[in-house]
Amino acid sequence: MAPTPRIPPELTKGPFTLEEARRYGLSRAQLLGGSWRRLGRGIYAWHEIAEAPMTRLIAAKLRLPDAAVFTGPTAAWLHGLDIAPCSPIEAAVPGTNSTSKLVGLVVRRCSIPAAETSTRRGLRATSAVRTIADLACRLPLTDAVAMLDTALHARLVNGGRLRDWASTHAGYRGVRRLKRALELADPAAESVMETRLRLLLVLAGLPHPRSQVSLRDDFGLFLARPDLYYHDARLAIEYDGATHRESLAADDRRQNRLIDAGYRLLRFTAGDVLDAPAAVVSMVGRALQARQAMR
């Protein structure tokens, strides 16, 4: 019968280094047993600890110098955005640091001012403003606006502070894209696909619709709050996501009330937005022109 492996309770709380293990009487050979899981060079964790993003980030921190700061998508996740934080893990170290390449990590050498860092979930990361600005500078425009909409809607950042950051970082790579994304952003947007639908219309040259406007009938009774709305054309636009099938009856009743009150309604799906964008733009454009011709 194999002896029961010794499990120091101090090592069951999270990732630890080989040096820590040795302090509690474990050798490298003992860490190769089934009770432990290797998370990186010289980094281990008890096998019952879930291999969740936070576990991987703590393990990464143990491999990085004390001055390291998590950046990019990793920092965005720490700030609360629904974004993959570990594909790969991103961090920055001061330019004078001699950190070598680390498997599973992208480590950039750059000095980030202390004012642009913060501690989130116990880990040092770029501040919310710096994180969102960095991502908007490097993402494709539509993705940047979608990310800005999400961050602004969640009140993670303030649009004014982002504009201030952009104005004081004129030479920063990608800052022009950040400024353009801020022009197109809408804090009222409630989903990424809603943002993509709005940008599809605006970047095609159509007027900028308003997001999440409460519509009422002639008696002031609430009817609906469509994703997008063109006031002058009384045209409401809805994006039908994954929950549309479950709420079909309620959606139909809302649509009937809008039409009965003199509004027009167009509905689009992910297939429309992603696979037939020209048809979406054409249909909305014709609806706007038809209303204009009636005036």
C-alpha cells in the first residue's frame, strides 16, 4: 500500500513556488506526484485547486518580478470585463528589467507610471483608463467601440477621462483609433451585437441612431425600448439575440403595440449583421428614405 502523501495545509490555498515547497519539507520529486499540479517553471498548486483564470494569474505573478504590471486583456478581466484573460497572459515590466521569455506569457518592457496602475483582486494591473485606452488603440475599430460601449455602460471608465488621456498621449501608437472609437461609442448600448449593428449602419453613412430610447403612445403609455431608434423616421430597430426564441410571444406583442401606435420596426439577427451586412444597410436606408419622402 502506497504511503499517504504529506500535504502541508499552507500549500493548499493557492499556487506556490518550489522554494516555498522546500520550506515546508517537500522536494521537487514529491511535487511530481498526483497531489500536485505544475503551473509553470518552478510553480505548483494542490491538485484540488481549480485551474481557473485567477489561479493562472497568481501563478504568473509568482514567475514575474515584483515591478510587473498586468496589462491588456488580462488587466481588462481583472477590472471586470468579460474578456479572456489568459490567451495569453499579458504583463509589462520596467525597461531595465532582465526578465527572459516566459511560456504562456507576453511580457513587454515599458515603464508604466504609478498613477496609471491599480490593484485589482490583489494583483497589480494598469488602471481602468489606461487598460481601456490601450485596448482601444490596438483593436480593430468595431471591436474597440464594442469594448468601449461595454466599459462605459458598466461605468468602469468615464468618457471624459478617456478623452483626456487621448489628448495627453498624442504620440501614442493607435491613439487616433481611440479618438475615433470614442466618437462612435454609446454608453447606452447593452450588448456587443447591438453595437455591431449600430456601427454597421453608421460606418455605411447612415445617420447615427439613438440607443435604448423609451417609446410611448399618444397617451404617454410606455410601449417599448428598442435597441436602436431613428426619431425623425419613427423607425425602431431590434437585434434578436439568443433569447429571442424564449421571449417570442412577448416580442410579438411589443411589435404589435409599436406598429399600432404608428412606429415602424425592423428586426435583425446575428446572421443578418455578420453574413448579410449590405442587405441590412440597404433595408434600413430604404426605410429612412421612405419616411423622408412621406414628409
